[in-house]
Amino acid sequence: MSERVRIAIVGSGPSGLSAAARAAQLGLSHVLLERATHLSDTIHKYQKGKHVMATPSALVLRSDMEFGAGKREAVLDTWDQQAAALGIHVMYGAEVQAIAGEKGSFIVALKNGGQVAAETVVLAIGTQGNPTLLRCPGGDMGHVQYQLDDPGEYVDEHIVVVGSGDAGIENALGLSADPAQRNTVTILNRSADFARSKPANVALLHEAAAAGRLTIRLETSPAEVRKGELLLDTRDGQEIIPCDRIIARMGSAPPRNFIEACGIAFTGPDREALPVLSPAFETSRAGVHVIGALAGYPLIKHCMNQGYDVVEFINGNHSLKPADEPILAERLASLPGQRSVDQWLDLLRGNIDIFSDVSPLQLRELLLDSTVRSFAPGEPLFVRNDTGSSLFAIAEGSVVVEIDKGDPARIVTIGQGQIVGEVGLISGRRRGATVRAGGPVIAVELSRTAALRLIATVPAAGRAITRVSIERQILQMFGSGLTREDIAEVIDSAEVTTVRAGEAVLTEGETGNDILVIRRGSMAVEKTIGGKTVFLSYLPAGSYVGEMALLDGLPRSATVRAAVRSEVIRLPGDAFARLLERKPDLQRKAMADMAARRDINAFIEGRKEQFSSSVDMYSETAQFLVDNGLGEATDVLLIDETLCIGCDNCEKACADSHDGLSRLDREAGRTFAHLHVPTSCRHCEHPHCMADCPPNAIHRGADGEVVIDDTCIGCGNCQRNCPYGVIRMDAVPPKKPSLLSWMLFGSGPGPGEAPEKWRKAHAASDEVPKKAIKCDMCSGIDGGPACVRACPTGAAIRIAPETMLSVSRLAKEE
């Protein structure tokens, strides 16, 4: 079978169907080639009953096909009717094998032996046929599947959904929607953010979790698939859960072999890389165009607009602007220079390093979730200790970083094309420095969601951000007058590795000279003494280890293992040794750090025989503290039970300082020896409670405290995400009267928490607003934490990780 058309469109998904509709409306000869027996196989494969969203809502739909939010079945039925009414020429069962010829005279070869002659070809084949596979032991077992057709088919099963994109979330929601099916549904997200998902889907997911219909496991990934169970790598170690079925929805990639065989170049070698495209969607092979998910636009409305636009371009309408043009024009209108949208896009792609491999189409979508701003000389982009996790990319001008809060004259200049704010993006911590415009500056501020999506979808951008963050962390950590040029050799071969809780990164007795920098999480240092494992020290994020073997050439003197799920930067020892030779100041710093570690070793070794039981107590106490939150904490409340008299002044003082709601429970929590860890916030290095706060009500204060402000809406996400159970949702009590009114007239509740009778009466009431309650270290209150100040015996103390060694020694000595 052979025919000749003006346009051959491959794939009848939303973009291809919209392109065919436009061609039919314009009276252009065309054929829509679909390998399935029905239209829009992409939507057809959505799970039964799925609600299809029409986002972004601000974007105008430009298509001859109708589309609005609704059930999958209704959307497909509407498209079938309209395709017939428009007279779209569809060829079913037409799987394309090759594209030969050149623009104006292509031959599209079909698997069934047929051919189609076309002047131009539009590829709208998507990426769904090339899913990312589960790569762990057992990942090829029969109960692992990559598609969910009908959630109603599964009853009374333990089902694990792997993947935190929209497809994974929607599958999890569908499987847990009907309680009568009795499914136990768990969704795994390897990170703490749902960066690739629509906010509406994320909200529905948390709503389902709050109702008990499913379980969300953050910072968790499959380690091994077994019959009837699944071994997980979690933030705190490995865990086994029952598992009858795995739905793996971890994304997909372009069918690269086929695309490259068609003569089309990609933006890079990565599996997730996309074809090189012009603004008119034309590829590196003249006359062949790519639209839809294969062009980097996965949303249906975007795809349909592209289908309309590409046919207009092919038909000679070169003045047509994309549908998002008015939105972008409005956002860029206040910038100096009177540039058009296209001119701004060219400038941003040309001037900003992390955008160099981003296609114009991807950049347009990225800017819809970002802000392009101009800054006057001296104006701050952000200020030291500000909360914020956005990323700034400098398009024009340069900025200065005030690296020393005590000396504003100490600055580092960061020029055009580079980024700032990557520390807040990666760690979620407050800003570590003030950054000001060094002159007139234009910068793109990417929201955390936009930046994480950029990292996830453009591998080259992710690598560039990672390199900058490593480079700056090394410069900040080692100081000693180092420059970017000094450490270039070390950074070029540095590797970032994710380490599961309990996994050793260095092992006592092994050889090696690499240096490890803790990028996120924390490490415990252990040594075997007398056949027993003894805890030596704790290393928080920002520390480094491994210099002893590099400097003295001996085997590793201790084992270093992750206290929680962590990230480490491995710096090659040989390159670092050459750096030490060139930089005497750095070598002296490394020698001093090695001497400090040897002091700790000597402390343990010196008591090996005389105080063997005490050493055991020291080690066990330190391990207890790590197990109970110090492994990722910045501040922990401890109570010395040899001094505590049970007066509860700590709880009363806390309540009186916080509107009658105490932030701690003295009696709750765990105890080891005489050290008690009550139920009180740890103020984690990377707070899990901040992972999904819709109003962004959780922030870090100037002293590292994690605070929930008055914008809290009582959704409970922070309570669910906290691994230590230190956040509760409670009714807001009535305002307390003055002390005099209470004493003289008995007005209202007295000191301490609101009365138990009032709290019980309002605990389940929907009329009294709820808010998240947790320790804020008495932020903004003179004198520091009220619980410590109110303790009459000094039993209550607050410690940071750096002081844990001293506390462990104190426990030993007593």
C-alpha cells in the first residue's frame, strides 16, 4: 500500500491528533499513522476511570480538537467523534520502521510492508513505549509491571507503586480509592519532594494518606524484589514490607535507537536527552518535525497546542507565536532592554550555563514556573539567614557574595552565566551568605520545584548544578585561600554517591586514600577495640573524613558508616595529595584535623583495659543518641534523670511561652542509662516536615531552629512526614487572661497548657481550628529555650551534634 501526502503524522496521541485535525481543517493532504487499532493509545493506556487534567489552566488551548478536564473515557469518546467529523485520514496498524529520502520527498516504510510518500514528517510518538525499568535484584520477576489498566481488577493485595510522578500518584490513588477492594497500597518516593508532579495530584495523595487509604514512603527506594515481599532502602536503614505486586512508574525515555536511525540528533548522550529542535519543532533532519512528549512537553494542553502550531508552520505561517507567548510577554515586560520573548529566550539560553542544553520549548515551560528579575547595584538577591530554597541564574551582570558576616569587605564575585543559591536548593537550609548585585543584574529565580524538575529532566543541567555545589562546598570547607582553579583537578573527578543508612563508606583496615565529604545526612565513626565496636565520633553534613590514610599512608584507622540516608562526595586521593603539595596552608589544616581525630582515638584506646565497661557505656550511649535523632539533628533536648525531680516546670514554661500549648512531653520518649530524650523537635539538618508544606509555613530561623508560622493551615503533612513523632495537630486554645485577672478573678485558664477538659472537648471538633505544634527553640523569646531556663536542677539541656561526644563522656564518667 502506498500513497502520497503533504504531511505524514506518526502517532495519534494528543499532539499527533491535534496536528492531523489542523491539517484536515486547512484542507492539507495528510495521513495519521497509528500502530494500534484505536486513536490516542497514550490516553487509552491510562488507567480506567482516570481523571485527566487540563493544566496549566492559564494556557489557552489552540487546537481544532476539544479538550477539557474529565474522565479518560469521556476524553477518548469526544476525540473519536471529532476525528470522524473533521475527516481525519487515519491509517491503523501502521507501525513505522524507517524514514528515507529528504524534505519534499520522504518515504515512510511501514512494518506491514506498505509505504507512505510525504513532503514532511511529524513525529508525535511520545516516550511511553520505552519505560524506565526497575534495576535492582529481582526487578525482572513476574509481579513487576509497568502499566496499570484497571485498578478495579486487584483485590486484597499488598501493592507497591514505585515512582513519584503523576502516573505513579494516579495509580496509587486508583488502587486505594475503593475500600471494598481491601488493597494495602504503598507509594515510594526516593526523594523528599514530588518535583515532577502536578500540585493537585500531590494534594490528593496526601489527602488519601491522611484518610488512611495508602502509605507514602519518602526517601525510600526498592533494594531487592522477593516473592511476597520487598526489601526497601529507607532513610534510616533497610526494611522489609509485604508485597504481592509492584507497579513501576519511574518515567520513560525517547526511543533513541529509532530516532537516531531517522537521522535526528539529540542534545546529549544521556538516556533522558531530547532531540535538537528549532522553534518550529524541526529536527536536525530538514523536513522532519518532533512534537509532544518527545519534544519535552508532557502536558496534554501543551502537546495539542504544538500539534496545531507545527502544521501552521509547515503551511507557511511563520508569524505564528506559541500559545504561551502572552503569558511570557507579560512576565518579561518589566525588564530593561525592550526585548521580545524570543530575544529574551535566546539571551537566557546563550548566557546561562545551566540552560545551554535546554531546548527553547523546555525553557518556555521552565519560565512559566520561574521569575526573571532585574536588580539595581547593591540590591540583595537574598540575605544571610533568610529562608529560601530557590535557585538564581545570572543572565547579565555579576553578584558579590559577602562570605564573612563580620567583615562585609570580604566578598567573592560570581559572574554572568553562573548560579547562586544552590545550597538552599540542595539542603533546604537558610541562606548562608548575603548575595548582592555587583552592578545592574538580570537573574532568573527558579522555584525549588522548577529547579528540581530541571535537574530531573535535563541531565546536563543537573550535572552543572552538582559541580557548582561541590566546588563551592569544597572551597568553603577547606578555605586556605583556595580558588576554583586550584581545585579544578579534584572536582573534575569527584563523584557524588547516595549511601543508605548503616552502609559503610570507609572500612577499618582497608587501603585507600580518597577523601569523603558529607554533602547531606550524617556519619558515625566506629573502631573495633577488644573485639567490640566502639563509637568514636559523629560527623554532620559539611564534614570530611579520610585524610588520615592520605597523610600517613596507613590503612583506614576506623569505619565510617551512614547514620541516616546520606550523600557523600568522593574526592580522588591522588589529586587531593597534589593539591596539598601546592597549598601548605591546606596541608596544615588537614594535619590539625588529623591530630584532633587521633585525640579521640587516644581517648578510647587509653581506657581500653582500665575502663572497658565504661568504654562500652560511652559507645552505647553515643549510639543511642544517634538512633534517637542526633544523626540528623542540629539541636536536641536531653534530660539527665539523675537530676530531674519531675516537677514538669519545663512543660509548663513551654506552654506559657506558646499560647498554652506545650511543645514537649517530658515523660514520653526513650531513655538510656540516665539520659532521656523526650518528645521534642530535633531541628533536623534536612527537616522532613518541610518536605511538603502547602503554605510554606515551615522555616529555619537565624539560629537553625525550625519554626512553623501562623500561615499553617492545619493540613497535617508535617506531622505525617516527621519520623520522630514530635509534631501534633492541636486545637488553638482561647487567649489567656493576664496573670492578675487569673489570680484575682479566676478568669480563664492558668499557667501551663489549656485544661485537659477543654482540650478533650475540642480535640475532635471541626469548629475549632487546628495547627501544627512543635518545638521552635523559643524563637524570638529573650533568654533562649524556656524549658531549659525553667528547670530548677539543670536536668534539661539542649545539645548540638558537635557536643554529643562530651555528653557521651559525661555519661561514661557517671
